[in-house]
Amino acid sequence: MAKGVWSITLALGLVSCGPQAGDEVGGAGPTQTGADQADPLAAQKTSARELLDVGARRIDESLRDEPETRIEVLGHLAELYFQIGLRTEAARLHLQAVKLASDTFGRHDMRFAREAITCARALEETERRAEVPALLEAADAALLAAGEANCELRGIL
């Protein structure tokens, strides 16, 4: 399993390390958790995409009271989807992160601008590329409002 997928699946509680109740002595290693992963052999056959899909579904519930962490995890999951060629799913998660950043920080915050720029890059390779200019304009306005007219992010625009 790719290191990034492994880290996120641990963070979201999709797997745990170490022996579980009923494990043989010395049987430490990653095991699936949750009612949907009762069969250890089936769990070993779980694809990276399936793990990402489960993680994406659990983000809102697991990180409900931690919007900054949720934004970060959405970005990591989106990047992993992108890396395995699932551009549409990656774009969907980036758009969720942009909305959450807007709701959490406001549209005049550098963190919103960062998410909007990242999302715009992801959308360029999807059928939603027409949304890119509006995202970049919103990011530019956010950077100007935040007094970051000369920051590195603005150079990307």
C-alpha cells in the first residue's frame, strides 16, 4: 500500500496496527477495523481506491469539529485520487475543501486562496475546467484582501 494511503487510512481509523483481540501471538500488522471489514482475508484484498472511497465518506463524521484538519485530509485524499488517475474524484474533494475553507475562514483569507488555487489546478484536467478562471479570480481577490499581494501563491496565478 502506498505510504500516503497508509497514513490516511490510519488517521481515519480504517486500519489499526498491532494485534487485535483474537490475533495469534506475533501476528502484529495492519488489520481492517469496522463492521464492513470483518473478514481479514477480504480486507487484505481491499484496493487503494476502495480505501480512499471509505476514507472520503468518513471525513465529515470523523473530523466534524476540526475543519482545518478536515481541509488538510480532503487535500491529501484528493491528491491520492489524482495519483491513481481518478481526476473527477480528486476534483470533487478539492471543491469540498474550497467550500469548507470559505465557510471556515472566509473568502478573504490566505488559506481559502491556497485551497482555491489547488482546486483550480486539479480542475484543469477534468470536464469542469471552465470553473478554473473563477477560482483563480477568487484566490487573487483573497490574497489582495489578506494583504498578500507579493506572496508566492500570487506568483502562481
